[in-house]
Amino acid sequence: MKKQNEVIRVAAYCRVSTDKLDQANSLESQQRYFNEYISRNPLWELVEIYVDEGITGTNTFKREDFNRMIQDGRNGKFDMIITKEVSRFARNLLDSIAYTRELREYGIRLFFLNDNIDTSQPDHEFRLALMSSLAQEESRKTSERVKWGQRRRMEQGVVFGRDMLGYDVRDGKLIINEEGAEIVRLIFHKYLYEGKGCHVIANELREAGIQTSRFMKEWSYTVILRVLRNEKYCGDLVQQKTYTASYLSHKKKTNNGELDYVVIKDHHEPIIPRERFEAAQRELERRHNMHYTKNGFANRYAMSGKIICAECGSTFCHSQKKCPNGTKYENWSCVTKDHKGKRKTLENGEIVGCDNVNIRDADVRLILTHIIRDVMGNREELLDSVLDTVSEVLRSCADKNNVEYFEKEIAKLEAKKEKLLDMCLSGDIETSDYKKASDRLCEEHASLLAKLNEEKANSALVANQSQIIESITEYVNSVAVGEEWDDIIYRNLVDKIYVHKDRTLDIHLKLIPEKWQAKILKGKAEIERIEQNQKILPNGGTSVPISVSVPFNSGIGIVNR
């Protein structure tokens, strides 16, 4: 407590919620007023006026001076804070109460001039809560009014947003920027008529030194994809793609159907003719369906996600190449190389790109086919390993059989639902309460039923154990000859393939301790098996690798160790 006639160190806080000129004048007026007000009291000494300009009061995250003032209070820099009114301090009830309580713990008094609230008075918290609630409600109403007004203006065709590639936003209208429009036309041309992908287009634009618009990041797959999908380029306007979920947090969220979009066809002059734009959308869908399945890209091809670049650690991706004579062949290439180009050093010293080679899918298949034949030469060992794993899984399923437990839980739940219905019919509970409780029980019932079905499926597996073992044995034996390529078989057998830029491949299989090394040369491939754990011979020595030449019909030779 300050003694009588002792000077009180005073801080002032003022804030305006926008940075417009009239608000700036208001801010200057507030500062001038506080200077005069504090100087009139001989026992008050002005420490600092804290000012936040163009910042909302509904939260404190971006109010730099407010947060600095609170920290200075914790450090004992002043004894008292004065501000114009509660709504200037905070429009959030929780913030108002929390900060005033904290400041009081540090012996700091707050005085709200217009509301005549002094936190040194015993009834201050009740009055503060009342005024904060009113301020918070006013913020909510203001937010609703602003949203309603923006929605009406959107429906009238007013554009909300900033300049973009190809368009400048002027007085709520989209005006073509010819320099950017040429880049947009170039992107659509490369994608549709040159058949190039988003990564390739991004690389070519970067290498050509073409700049993005000032609000865009550097050229990338995502940036090109957004250009190709942006309906504004064909003259349509779709707004309300994002929305503010809470007037307190002001955080933007993507509109996934929570609000209706505002859609206006033929709103402005297009850069891309509608027919060409729609053709690009069809091509995007076609390429997407070609490379992806419901389970993702990794299940599209047998070796997807399994071929790794030994130079940079990225995965290899699959592509189809068309030869001048019209034939096609499938290729695997490093994702980093595709995205960033060949290895190079940028002006800032950063090293990007990759120099690894591409490999043909036909070569990978041929090598794997001969390795599997080699493995199947001792397939009894592989079969034993697979069957041991399967048996362990089936034993685990048998141990966790909870069919009876879930059936009892479902029966209890159904009894509860019947009792709840009786209570509703007899008038013991309201219909609205019955519906809430019934909905909750239905959710529990659906969850339990799903778990019961899962347990029944596990039980069926255990019951058919002998049939499963027989099917797996037949399946593994069918691979032994290696005459036909089966995506599922090879995907389940191959673990990883590491590709070096000298065309050497390190091949690792699942459940097999050895690894294979192949080198793809012009006209032939050399393969050797490397045992990770060499076998000890009866005479105490170790096994010696033996080289055998195996000819290919294609003329490729394999060395097998």
C-alpha cells in the first residue's frame, strides 16, 4: 500500500481497433487526454502510455503493447493503470477478470475512467464483470453485423481479397493484369497442350526466372495446382471459402460446407476460356485417377514407396515415357530430382536437387524375378518363416477373443434403451431428455456392434486356421517358378530397393536375412547375394561365395553369389 502523499507511478493504456485515419486521430486524442489528466494530479507520475493501434480487443494474442504492459506490471514498473473504459482494456470477460486479478496480486490498481470502476473498491469485480459482459456482447453483435454486411456485398459481386496472379483487385472488382495473365495462360498451355506435370512446370518457371505474384510463394507443385484449379481464371467468382469461426479468437477456418458459398458465374473478364478451363479440370481428374487409388499412391504400383534414392533419401516415383516411335515404357525417378532438378547450389549457398539416375521398370522386374527364383530355391525355409508369423497372429487373435463380452454389453445397452422408453411413455422424463439419452445410447450401441463384428471376424480366422495355412503354402509355392509378375506377391516380398547413381541397386526382401546387389549396365545386369550372417562350415571355416552365370533371354547376364 502507498502511504499518504507518496507519489503513485501511473501507466495508461489506449487502443483503437482499426488503423484508419479517423481512428488514428482518436488515438492521438486519447494520449493527449491521459497526459493532461495525469499531470493534473500532483501525486501521480506518468510512467508510460501503452498504445495498440489497429488491433481487436476480443483477444490479447496480437496486442503487443498490452502484453508488454502486463509484463512491466509483473516487474513492478508502475503502481496503477488507467484506461478509458472496459471495452478498451478487453472485450473478453475472462481476460478482463483474469488480468485485473493478476495485477491486484502485484499490488497494481486499475481505474476505468468512463465506467468509474476502481479495482481498489470492494464491489469492483461485480461491476467489472457486468461491463465486460456488455462489451463482449457488443463485440458479438458487431461481428454478426459485419458478417451479414459482407455476405450481402459478396452476393452483389463485390470482391473481398487481395491481388493475385493475373488480376488486381480495385474497388471490389477484378481487373486483368496482363503481365500476370500471360503467365497464367502459359501454365495452362504447358499443362494441357504440352502434357507437362505441375512439378515440371514449376521447375521450368523457376529456371526461366519468371517471378510469382507478390503474395505467392516460390513456384512449386502446390502453387501450379492452385492456379489450374482457380475458377476466377474462367470468369467465375466463388467467395466464402473461409470463415471466422469465433468472434473472440478471430481465427480463419476452411469452409467445408459449414456455410454456403457465394457463387457468381461470368462475374468478370476471364483470362482462360471456359472450355479450356473445364478441359484442364478433366485432365486434373484423369491424372489423379491414374496415379492414385482410395488407399493412396503407395498401392498403385507394386514397388511404390519401396524404391529409395541412396543419394538424398527421397522415394522414387513412377512415370510413363513415350518414345518417338510411339511405344511407351515405364520409368522410376527420384522425387527430389523431379521437383528441384539436378543437384545445384543456390545463391544463398543452399544445395538443392539430386543427380541420381532414372531406372526402367522392366529392369527392376527382371532383376526381382531372378532374385525370387534364387530365394525359392530354398523356399521351405521361407515358407516356415511365413507360417510361423501367421500362426503367431492367429494365436494372438484366439487369446483376445471377446465375442461373449461384447454380446453381453450390447444386451445391457438394449435393456437400458427399453427402460428409457418406458420412462418417457410414463411421463417420468421429458421427450427432449429422452431423445438426448437415446441418441447417446445409439452411438454406444454402434461402437459396440463394430467391435463385436471385429471379434467375430477374428474368431472366424482362428476357426479356419488349417485352411489359411494351406492357402498360404499353395500361394508361396506358386511364386517359385517366377514365370509371371504378380504385383501383390512382389509387393509383399520386397522390403526396400536403394538406388545409387552408378546404377547399383541394393535389394532387401522381407523375412530374408540376405540382401542382393544388382548393377544395371548397358545390355546386362550383374547381381550378387550378400549374406549378412555367413554360415559356419563343419570344418570351422566360413562359406565361400560361388559365382554362377545365368543367361537371360533378353541378353542380360546375372552373377549370382
